Amino acid sequence: MNSPPPITSRANPHRNKSRRTRSRDDPTTPLIRSIGQTTTERRKKEEAEQQVQRLLVVSSRNCWVIYIILALLYAVVIGAVFLARRSDAFVPPLPDMAPGQTAQGQFNPYTAWEHLEAITTTPHPFSSKANTHVTKAYILAEFKRLVAEAVALGRNNVRYFDGVDDSTWMNRQKSRQQRQMEERGETVPIDGEKLQPEVLDLVQGDNLVMWVGGVAESTENGVPVKIEIGFDQENQAALLVSAHYDSVPTCYGKTDDGGGVAVALAMIRHFIHHSVQHTLIFNINNMEEIGLFGAETFMGPRPDSTTEVGTGHPWRKYVRAFVNLEGGGSGGPSLLFRATEHSIVRHYAENAPFPHAQVFANDIFQFNLINSDTDYSVYIQHGLPGLDIAFIQRRSMYHSTTDDLPVNSLFHMGSNAQATITSICNSDYLDSIHLTPKAGKGGSSWSPQSWFAERSVFYDLLGKQMVFMELWTWLLVNALFLGAGLPVLGWTVIQVAQAIGRCSENNRHPRSNDQNQVHSLRNVLDSSSQSITGYSDDGYSTTSPRYGTSRQHGRYADSVDNLVLTHPKQATIVRTTALVALIVMFDLLAVFSASQWQVYINPLVRHSHPWLVLFGLAGVLLIVQTLAVYIFTSIEASMYGPVPIVHGATQWTLAVGVWWWTVVLVIGTGVAGWFGAGALYGTTVLAACAGIAALLQILFNSANTEEGIDGSRYFWVVVLMVSLLFPGITILDLIVCVVHMTAQSMIKNDVGIMYIIYGVLLIPVMLPTVPVISRGRNFKAALAKELLLMIPIVWILSVMEPFTDNDPGSIYFFQYYNQTAGTSFIELRTDAGVGYLRRMVQTVPTLESGDTCIPTPMINSAYSEMCHYQPVRQIFEDDGKPQPVQVDWVSPPKRNAEGWREGRLRISALDSRACTVDLAETAPGYETQMWMDQGKSPFDDGERLGRELNHRAKTLRAFVRDWDRAWHVIVRVKDPQLDLNSDTAMQREHVALKVTCVYNDWSEEQGYASAYNELRTHIPQWTRTKPYLRDLFHVGVEITM
């Protein structure tokens, strides 16, 4: 049987060709569905697929390009801040001047450097011979030379106060507990807590004060003349320049505050040669380190105070404003970190050649995040406007023997301070201060100025330009220009964008019918077709079959053009803005969690590696934001269909703009106005730039004729630059300043507050990545790479040593010698964390066994560990010297007619000028009083400062001017229900007293410092010694009354 020939091209090619042609032309041919679609139909579908891919898919290569551009822009932000804030970039090359030389408008750093070298050869705390014999003697000698130099120039209104400031200031400090008890009429705390002592301070002034009189310009018979302002001109207004010459016991005082003193001495010479129109008073004060007492003695009691007694310096009545020069770190540029009002800030902002200012620092001090203070606080309590300028960098070297201050830092502080002082003294600012009340200059009682008392918002941009305005002006800008102006501008831009879009559509070339068929997705993807856009491991990065709902097909079927919106619908923007708020909440939660983890694992890594901490927090925020965008985009795709690239990025961009607009209204205006916090100025920058970026995105979309990633290849970079560069530089510059101030500051009960602050400040820097993440898609791949990058950072932050030779930790020393019992003990503390105290002392010969100094953790304290032990050698043992503290009753305690047991103590301390008398707490019902007798009764027989009698413990702290001079203390005790006829009335209770005097000279020839010197010379290089309780050595004598 013969089989028919096979149907092949060889068997019957013409027949097969005819059949294929007939099948293609006849739609009823049954072979159409079996053979498949024709070449033309395949081409149509391929073009449609490509079109959808352009809208919904980002290739791996394009994703890399997007993230590289993002990284480059962040590199620009970081690089700009780094180059501006690097350690050698804050001043230009030093001037070509010789020491002692002066020039108009030029500060001489070499003159200041000579002064600094002379006054910082040794530690010079108040209660040390170096304080008077070295530092004070040099400054007095320089004062004499400067006066002689002024006389040689023909100036007769330059003088220094004879010897020293001899004013006396006394203050009775009541604790909050005591004030509350007195208000309620209580004698015993109702909460059962221990009575807090009442402290009485008596301070004899030891300040060095210099007067450089002003020279007014006038005319006589048309001829310009200069008139010197004399000392006896009562109505003159002067500017006070303040710095302190004492140091802490453990450092040479170069930064705190030798730099301020050296700059002040150099400026005195400058203003003698180049006069200004108003008088300058230089208060080179003492005792700042032990309680701001130099400024207190100069200013005297506050006008409304009921607890202060004193005279104040006779020149203080001329002072109208002040400039305080301080040191809170070890080198770097000087920072204007506190200012009272806008008017005086203006003089700094408009004249400082190298401006460096930050209002955020003022709020940090207000919230007590930095445990220190300056004389600024004393002056403002007297109602004076002023500026506080200080060095803040390298705080780990602060108050240590390795503290140093380069000449560049002196040049920076001196140049800015001298230019500011010149501007103030050559203006009418000082004359106008007393004419109007402080809170409301130049305005009525309802003016905005009176609401905020001329508070100012000020900061510098990379050390090049100052931005400053009054707080109320800034709030007005937020409320009107941003709060109301941005919506109006946005509506206008949308209308313009719609017009541009209509013009672009009308100008397009008309398409042929074939092109319309190709361009229509409905003709290709009908209801029976499957969706070609699906998910992959990289997000929307591939095309794979995924059957969708008819709603999704309908979304594709409308047209491709509908996926590229000129501006998103209102509901979409509201929804996406809510998602941005949710992302910020996730960021805050991530920051808090990361901070708690860091505190638990390695709490003080910020001390030496703050920049790595910032990088790690930024990585955490990037991961959180990538994950959030991935989840939100996936949810939106499942509900509404896959989101086009441009559409998704656009709605995120607009949502970020709306978010910052909301923030600037609620926080930048409402919260800042309520608390008067200028530190929130960053919200204005963020809202303005994010709003502009959103409006640009709308305009770019309206002019875009391309589709998908091709249509936004360049526009999105411009939008990103607007939203990132200037805000990023502004906020990152703020972060760098905050890090310098706080990274090496120890905080009581630290729960990671510093890490939280850093992370919160980083959120606005990282938020511009959200639209870019949406544009780049490939979410899973991006997350994988981000997590891979974070693994080594997390490991490094976990194991990195927090202390290095350049960023050392601190060990605090205190030694007490009981002269009465002849015994001594030493107490060591550290704030470096649990486990570090043992590591710090294990190389000390007398402590290496581990049995002597046994660390004990400290709870609810600024310190983490402490140990208490007896030294091998007691203080003053076998040194051949007499006992340092002599205490005896000049008038033994006797009962007077009023029923008081009253006695007079004489205290004489060898080589000490600071002593404390502690009167122990008595039983309820007893009354006690104590004050210092100075030959006259500055206390009105004890009544002014001792009117409210009580039984609580009392402490009298005396800081006297002269060495080895005895002083007297009067102590009174009154027994309850005293029977004056009873001989045993005086025996009812013996009251304990303790006299303690302090010593700080740890030179090798002082035998009492042997234990300290052993510790200091044997601790590791990454550790520095500092004093606990301000002084190193305490000598106490115990008696009873």
C-alpha cells in the first residue's frame, strides 16, 4: 500500500505557499489559532511590551546609574561640609606681623600667642600659688606695660584698677526642696527624703580689671577733633569684655581660658593704638572654674535678689553689654554659641571675617545636655545683652594636661571678637540700650518683638556667610511665605503645567491608523490576554506572566499616556504624604532602636568614632526607607496595578514637599514659637527646597513627551539636586557642629540621647532618597546590597574601642585627709562605662593587684564606676611640715540672753585660699546659723541671709583673696524649748562641725601628691586624670560645738 507523500516544502512547495497565503488572508481559516500570531501581530505586542517595560521596569544597569548619581550627590554634600570644617580650613594663612605690632582692622595672633605661652606654663587653679605668683603676676605686669604704652601715645584714659578687684560677694543658696518647704511651712520633708543643706558662699574678689576709654569724634570750628572719654564721665556707656585666668587643677588652661585671656590682652594693645568711640572694660576674672565667682563679684548682687549681699565693682555701672571669651574644648575654631538678642548678633554677623555661629548650641545648654556653664549666665541675669564665644572641639582633651590651642585658633577668635567689638563700640548700640526695656526694643507692648524679646536665629553656612534674623521674622516667613505662599505658588504652577501639557499634546505629530493600532494596548491586551508585567526577585525588573484582574487590565487598556501624569491626583498625594509620615515614624523607631542597641553593646563609641556612628545611622535610615518604599509600592500595585516609574517617583517627590510644608507649619512655626527655639531653622530650608523640587517636578512632567525612564533621564537629577544639596549641606553642617559639642560629653543617666539626636537630625538628610528609591526599583537587590554594606559597620561599632590616645577617657581623682584622725582615703571615678575603671588602674603599681581598688557600679549617676581605698602614704605624713589647717575657738560657745549658743571660730589654712565649714544637721526644733565675720556685719547681724531659721545642715564656702591669713566664722545654735534657768540647757545636743580646705599643687616636691602622681604617670595613654569635686586634695578638721 502506497502512502501519500508528506506535506513538506520539498514535496509540494507551491501548494504549501498557497495554503499559507490563503490562511493569512482568510480570517476564517481554522489554521490561524493553531499556527499562532503573525509577524505583524507579534511586532505589535513586542512594541507594547517594550512600552510597558519603559513605564514599569528599570534594568539593573539603569538602577546602578540611579544609585551612583545619588551617591555622587551625597558625596558632594559630605565633601562640601568636610572641606569647610576640616581642622586646618577655618582660617586663611596667618598675617605677616611681628608680636606687639598693631594694624587697623587686623588682629595680631602672635601677640596673643606670646601671652598664652607665658600664662600657661603650669596649672593655675584659684587655690594654688601659680594662680597668683605666675598667671596673675604676668597679667598685672602686662597691664602696667600697656598703661605706660598708652601714656607714651598721649592717651590719658587708659588705666587698670589698683591691684585687684577688692569687692566682696555673698550668696545664700537655697535648694528647691528648701524653698518648697518654706512656702508650705514645713520643718520635715513630707516625702521622707533627706534634708538638703543650705549653702552660703562668701567670695573676695580677685579680678584684674582694665579700662580703655573711648575716643569720641567731633568737630571744633569745622576741624575734626578727637575727645577722650574720661573716668569721671558718669553717663557713658561701656562694653565689657570678659575672660577668666584660673584653670582647673589638672590642665595648663590653654583653651579654658588661656586663649580668651591672651586674646583679650592682645585686643587691649590694639584698642590703645586704634581707639573706638565707646569705653571698653576688660574683666580678666578669677574663680570661674569653681562657680563663676569672678563675674559674680564684679557684678555684685542682682537688683531683685533677697539672698545676695555685695558691692560689685565700681565700674560695673557703666556696662551696657558684654562679650564673653571662653573655652569648652581644645582648639578648633571659636563658635558664637549663645547670644541674648538680635541687635548684638547683627554686629557679629555683619563684621566677623570668619563667622562660625550656631543657635542650636543655645538650646543644648538650655536642656542641660552639656554639663558646664560660663560667665555669660551671670551677666544675662543682670539684664545685660551679650555674646558667648568659645572653643568647643576636642572636648576629650578639655581640662587635661594634653589640652592645646594652636595659633590659628587664637587668630580665629581674636579676628571675630575684635571686629565685633569695634562695630559695637563705633555704633550707637550701647547708648540705646538703657532707653528702652529689654523685652521689646523699638516696639509697642503688642509688637512681635516684645513677644520674643528680640530672640535671634543665627547660623553660618560653611564658615563663609552668616544667616541671621529675629525669631519673630523667621516665624513670619514660615507662616506667610511658606505656609500660605507655597500652596498659592503650587496652584499657579499646576495651572501652568496643565497649559504646557495641552500645548505639547497639540504640537505632537498626528499618528497614522497603523501607529495608533500599535500604540494601543487595548488592541493587544484584551480581556482574555495575560498581563505581561510581573514581579521578580528585584521588584519590577523583569517581565513574566502574571494573570491580573479585569481592573488591572482596564488600567493598562486606557492608554500608555495615562500612566505618565502631568500632576498626581489630590487623593494620591494625600495618601503618599501619609506614607511619608509613616516612613518618618519608622525612621524614628529605627533611630531609637539603633541607639538602644549601641548603648547596650558599646555605649561610648561616639567618643572617638562619631563619624562612623553617623554613617551607621544613615545606613539604618536608608535600609528602613528602602524597605518602606518596597512594601508601599507592592501594596499599591496589588490594589491599583503596577505603578509607573515616573508616576511613583513624582508622587513621592510631591509628598515629601507636602510633608515638609506641614512640618514647617506645625514644628517650625508652632513649636518653635511656643518655646522660642531658633534651633528649628532647618525646617524652613527643608520646606522651601522640598517645595521647589516638587513644583519643578510638576513642570518637568508637563513638558515631558517621552515615556517611562527615558522621559525622566535628566529631569529627576535636577529635582534631586534641589531637594538634597542645599538642605543636606545646611543640616549636615549643623550635625557636625552638634557632634563637636556633644560627642565627648558625658550625660547623667545616658539612655542614648546623643545617638537619638544624631539620628533625628539625619532623617531630613536621608529623606530625599525616597523618590530615588522608588525610581530605581530593584528593591530586593538594593536591600541586599545595603544590608551587606551595614554588616561590617555594625561589627566595627560593636568592637571599636571608644577611647584612643587622641580621644582619651577620663578618670576622676579625689583624696581626703582627716587631719583630726590622721587618716586618708582616695576615691576614683570614671564615666567611661562599666569595666573601664579596672583597665585604667591595672598598670598603677599600688593598684595592679586588683584588691585595693575594687570598682563598684554607680546607678543614677553621671559616673559609671568608682572605687574607694586607703593610700600607702597618708597626706602630710612625715614631710616635716606643720599641719596645714588650724582651727580653734577664739570665743568658745556660750549661751547669750536670747538663748543662742554662739561661738567664734578662727581658721587658718597653710597654702590654701578656699575652705568650707560644714555645720551638721540637727534634730527638728533646733535652730542653727553660720556666717563669716569680717569686722562688720554685712548680714545685718545675720538676719538678712539668715532670717528663716531651720535645723538643716549648713555649708559656708569661703574663697579669700590673701594667702595664709586667718578668718573668723560665727556659729549659733538654739535648742528647742530652752529653759534659761537650767544649767544643762547647753548640753542638750552637741553639733558637729567640719572645716575642709583644698589643695591642688601636684608638683613633684609636694609630698601630699605622691598618690596622684603615681596614678597620673602610670595610667594608659588613652586615659587622662581630672579632678572630682573641682579640687584634687581636701584636708579636714572635725570639731564639735
